[in-house]
Amino acid sequence: MSGFMSSSIGKKFFMSITGLFLMVFLLVHLTANLALLFGPEAFNKVSHFMGTNPIIQVMQPVLAIGFILHILYASMLTIQNQKARPESYAKTVNGHQSSWTSKNMYILGGVVLSFLVLHIINFFWKMKVTGSPLLNEVEVDGEMMENAYGLVVGLFKDPQLGIVYSLVYILGAVGLGFHLTHGFWSSFQTIGMSNDLWRKRLTAVGYLFALLIGAGFSIIPLFLMITA
Amino acid sequence: MDLKLRVWRQKDANSKGGFENYDVQNITTDASFLEMMDILNEQLVNSGQDPVAFDHDCREGICGMCSLYINGRAHGPDTEVTTCQLHMRKFKDGDTITIEPWRSGGFPVIKDLMVDRSAYDKILQAGGYVSVNTGGVPDANALPISKIDADEAMDAATCIGCGACVATCKNSSAMLFVSAKVSQLALLPQGKVEASRRAKAMVARMDELGFGNCTNTGACEVECPKGISIAHIARLNREFLFATCKE
Ligand code: HEM
Ligand code: SF4
Ligand code: FES
């Protein structure tokens, strides 16, 4: 097994498994977020559920580990790959060979990571650690719960920075979408689940998935920008 | 046609190299790229200079010896051809052509445009063979192999070990080469027996030799003169993962 962990394919295997896991997380997270479009009560209920459901609580550290492993292996592989060509070409023609996204996964990952840090500061940290006056408890269907809706709307509708936050969040979602245009298919290829036929199918599904994630996460700030 | 050449010159593995500019005149469009290089070398020899060292052997696209990164592409501007099969009609009168060696930690430059590709031999020595004597050609139907498997194995077996995949890959990964060698044997009954051991041994050797990790960009298959598909890389990954599970 130790040989596997240090082999190139072994390291890529971890990239793929963590990537697949993170994509499942994104689907769950997006589904929860979209409740916001149905108003404060719906969103607060979903967010209360996510904050108290034991399975979700157990999954939180797993998710953190998933992110850390994905980023750690990404950095390790990227550094090794850069070292593998000590002297670069004076002239290269590319573009016809491979997509820009496939060659810049680390940069796109960096965009996602910076967004993730901001996102944790904006929401997760406030809800779990510091609290915020915007979060003052509200009553929904006779139950008291945090006003997560108030926190989200408070951020995106902030008189000074609301528009900046909205744009940054949209940029983060688009960066993530691009990461997945390559990542989705690539994760299947890495674990050997592809061939000439499935490659076409998986890339097509990957583009749809990337669009769903990119557009899905952008809808929330856009929706709040449009609705006064 | 008349051309300006910008050629990488490097005395030996330990010297620092650099580009030199040369002019060649009256090159016919029917000449192959290597013939054009021969004309340049004749010119250099006649004027008492050191000819440009470059690899070649069969000059018909089967041995894999010729290399060269021409105007930013492995084996030049044509697709699915080796440099020896590249014709000068792909260039225009007055063009400047930049000619570089393969660049990879796994393929150090020996001199000028020649690189040491013995890393590929080392990978093959690690497992690219069938250990038992498989006898003569079997009777047509004695060893049933589906047409699909036979074709896939044959496609993989067309790899000539040229190294264009490594040269092109942004990570300098040798996965396309290794996957072709693993595939061609793993698909056939004679090679299946050792498939697990082979996949592990060849990948381990590949990792030792300074090649990068595959990130599935797909650039290698586009520049491979034999059009080998990265579907073989998926098979290699599969073989490798199964082999690890079997431990
Ligand atoms: C929710 C967030 C993320 C998701 C869903 C995700 C998903 C994926 C997937 C599915 C892959 C393909 C794996 C493979 O090729 O086998 C991948 C590759 C990659 N990811 Fe992420 N990723 C995320 C965040 C990040 C972050 C924060 C980084 C940080 C730097 C990053 C860097 C990379 C790199 C460099 C690759 C290419 C690695 C390779 O192909 O060897 N990703 N990602
Ligand atoms: S896979 Fe293609 S590019 Fe790579 S060594 Fe074989 S023939 Fe050359
Ligand atoms: S010289 Fe043999 S393939 Fe080009």
C-alpha cells in the first residue's frame, strides 16, 4: 500500500476520490442554498436542518479532510509536474491539443480556495463561532432558529459592499464551474472508468454538471441583486 | 524555397546550450524535414562547422528514432506523422523554423537535438514483456480473441516509443507510452497472466525516472504520430488499481 500512496497513479487516485466526494458535497450544498429562492422561512428551515442534522455534523470534519487532502495532493502533484521539465521550450503552440482549463487546474483551484476562505469567514464562522446580530433568532412554525436568511441577505444587500460580494461570489462560482468542466470527466478517467465511448458521455455530463454548479451558485447573489 | 532556421545547439549534456541561426536555400517542397536537415548539415560541413546532431534511423515512420520540437510542436505542424514523414510543403518560402530537442527531465539532451530516451527502455525492461515462451503462431481459432480486443491491442502496439507524448505533455508525463505498452499485452491471453505485476513494475519505474504525473489534459494523444488514444491510460489506471487491490 505504501507503494501505492507514493506512486503517481496512487496520488492521482486521491485527487479523483476527493474530487468526486467534493462534487457530491456541492450538489447537497447547492440544493440547500436554492431554498433561499423560496423565501426566508424555507431557507431558515433548511439551514436549521443542516445545522442540527447529525449526519451533516459527522460529515463536516470529513468534508474538511476531503478539502485538505485534495489541496495537499494538488500542490504535491503540481510541484512535481513543474520539476519534470527543468528546461522549457522557447516556442510552443498549444490550444489545439488540450483545453485551457485542463492545463490550469491549480490556478482554478486557487480561485476556488480563495473563494472558500472568504465564504467560511462570511457565513460558516459567523454561524458556528462568532455569531452576528443579523443572526438573531426568529420563529418559524413555532420553533426558534437562527436567521440564516438575514445573514445571507445582509451580506449581499449590504449598502456598501453588497455588490462587491455578489460579484466575488459569482466569480467564485464560475471558477468552480470551469474547474469541473475538466475535473468531472478527469476524475473518472483517473480511476479507470473511461474509454473512447464513455469519455464522450462523461465529458458531456461534466459540462452539464459544471454549468449546473456554476449557474446554480451564481443564481443566489443574482436573485438578490434583481429583487429589491 | 528559402528558410531561416533557429536551431538549438548544445555541445554535450553538461554544457549550456543556445539557439543558432542558419539560412538554407532552394529547398524543394518534396523534401522531407530530415532531408532539409541533411542539406543544412552538408552546408555546415562544407564550411568547416560542426553539423547539427539529430536522431533518425528508418526515415519511414516506424522506428521512433526521429524527434524534434518544430515550431512549438512535437514532430512539427502535421498530425499523426513523425518528423521523418513531415514534408517541407508544410512550410512557406521565407518561414523561420524553430527547432528544439524534446524537453523533459526524463530525456536529458545528449548533444544539440539528440536526447537520451533510454528511460523508455528502462520502463520496458521493468515489465514490457511476456516471460513464458508462447510458442509459434497459434492456429487461427485455437486461441479465441475477440475482434475488439485484437484491434485495441494492435492499436496500442503501434506505439513506436518516439517520446512525443512526453515532449508535448505539460507535465512531461510518460503515461501514454506506458499505457500503450501495458495495454497491448493486458488485452491478449498471453500477456494477461502477468498483467498486474507488469502494471505495477512499469509504473514504479516510470515514477523513478523523473517524468511528471498525468493530469488528463489529452495533449499527448493529439501529438502522438500513431494516434494512440488516452483510453489506454484509463486501462492502465484500472490495471494498476486492480493490481494494488490484489496485494
Ligand atoms: C469544491 C471544490 C472542488 C471540487 C468539487 C474539485 C473537484 C475536482 C475534480 C473532480 C478533479 C479531477 C480529479 C482527477 O483528475 O482525477 C479536480 C482536480 C484538481 N483540483 Fe479540484 N476541486 C475543488 C477544489 C480545489 C481546490 C481548492 C484546489 C486547490 C488548489 C484544487 C486543485 C485541483 C487540481 C490542481 C486538480 C488537478 C489535479 C490532477 O489532475 O492531477 N481543487 N478537482
Ligand atoms: S504513445 Fe505515441 S507519442 Fe508516445 S512514444 Fe508511443 S508513438 Fe510516440
Ligand atoms: S526515423 Fe524512424 S520513425 Fe522517423
